[in-house]
Amino acid sequence: MPYLIIIFITCIYLIFISLRFIKSGITSPAVITLSSWALMSFVGYFSYESFDEFREESFYCLLIWISITSFVYISVELAQKHKSLLYKDYTPNRVCYRYSIFVIPACIVTAYEIYKVGSDGPVNFLLNLRLANIEDDYQYQTFTFMPIFYPIIMSMFASICIYKSRALEKISICAWLFLFALGTMGKFAVITPIVMFITIYEMKRGLSKKKLAIIIPVVLSAILALHFYRMSDNDSASIAYIFGTYIYSPIIAFGKLIDFDVNWSGDYTLRFIHAIAFKTGLSLQEPVKTILDYVYVPTPTNVYTVMQPFYSDMGFYGVLWGFMGFYLVR
């Protein structure tokens, strides 16, 4: 419990510094990152008894990670402090059009796939959709075209957020994003386009805190609705426990990694190199899975926080140098 209080106070203090003295935007990397960890510690404080122990090693790793990421992000903000917070370097007269020629057929195909996958499964319609997305060896109908459409239409969505577009483009793209959220039954399918829109809107026009106060509860409500609709019939978890499962349990799962040996092989942090080597025949070793195994904390979770790849490959040294090294390489 004291660890969570320390993390919460540290994050709130750094957020205050970023907003008050660095003049960071609400959607700046520093504020978003610190807010995420502050929310984690806040939720963890109230759901602490429902989960396994918050390990001391996890606290040290998290404190190191927060310190390094804050230092890097705030340093970048300071280097750009004389620049306008609003993004001016875009062509306001550019118009996005004819996207609907691709998106409308994509909506039809995606809707058909959702119907086929949801109807062909062992449980209820919405839970079938979720299982089809997360199970490695799912024995029933799965999606073919929907994952292919996603990066293309998300790029179109970013374009219509930046530039002018016709109503048909906006409606068709938003309709497909809704179908994608339904098809995956995942919270990030809801969060990602909303965060993208908010970030672009703030960069173009500035963000009203009153509007943000409305948007956040709406997003949380949508996430909760997805959870309750996709859960199995015998699942009776409370709202408090759900928030703990989504927000707090990953750091508890991260603590389970402490009991495993560090591999020192770069399997996770350099996975893209291993994947290329395997595909080209230069290596016979398959790359590690991107969806990790479940661990019970006691609720099952396969999310181990952003620190997992660095810790699994290099232990505390990975947490200490990993983010800084990858940031400098970028």
C-alpha cells in the first residue's frame, strides 16, 4: 500500500511540474504517461485487497521507469518550449475525399465477417468475437479481412481529423471503426481512435478541459459496456474489480516475472529482428509470441505493463536503460 501512495504522489507532482512550469499540453507524452501510472496507483489503492501482493521489486522498477520516461519527455518539451503548442504546419484547404469508395465496401465485408464469427462459436455472440481475436488455436470461424482493413482505415481516420472531409467520408469511416470495436470486443479499439482524435484536435485548436471532462466518462462507460456484454454468463465481477483487473492487475502480473530468469537474448526488445531472420530463413528459431501467457493474480491477465520486454531481456538493467536506449535510437 505505501508503494502505491508514493507512486501516486510522484506522478501528481511531476504532472503539476509539466503543466505549470514546462507548459506541456494535456495530450503531451509526459502528461499522458504520468496520468496512466497515477490512475494505476489510485485504482490499486482501492482494489489492493482483491489482488496479489504488490512486490517491492515492482515498485523499484516502476519508480525507475517513471523517472527515466519523465526525464526524457520533459527534456524534449524544454527543448521545444519556444514553439507554439498548436500545430500550424498543415494545409487547411486540403480535402479528403473518395475514401468512401473503399470504406463502404469494407464496412459491408466487415459486418458480414462479424456475423459469421459471432454466430459460429461455443458461447454467446459477443464472447465468440472476443475469443476469435485472442485465442491462438481458435477452432471456429475467424476474421480474415478486418485486420487487413484496420491500418488503412485508421490512416484515413487520422487524415480526416487533420484535414477537411465530406460527411460521407466521416460517416463511413466512423461506421467502420464502430464495427471494428464490435468485432474485436477490445477496449483499445475504443480508446485508440478517441485518443487520436483528442490529440490531433488539441494540436490544431487547443483542447477545452470542459469537453475533456465529458469525453473521459463517456469512454470509460463504453469500455465497461464492452466488458459486461462480452463476459460469460457466470461472470459476476463488480465494477471496482473490473477497473482493478484492467488498470491495476498488469503491475501485479509484472511482479511474477521476478521469479523467472532473465534471458539476455533480446527476444522481446529485438523481436522484429528475430522475426525477419526467421522469415528469411536466417534463423530456425521462431520469434516469441506477441500475446503472452496468462498469469493469475488471482484474476487472469496476459498484460505485464510496458516494462515487460525490457525486464524479460535484461532485468533491472533493461528497465534502467531500455527506454532511454530505444528513444535515442529513434
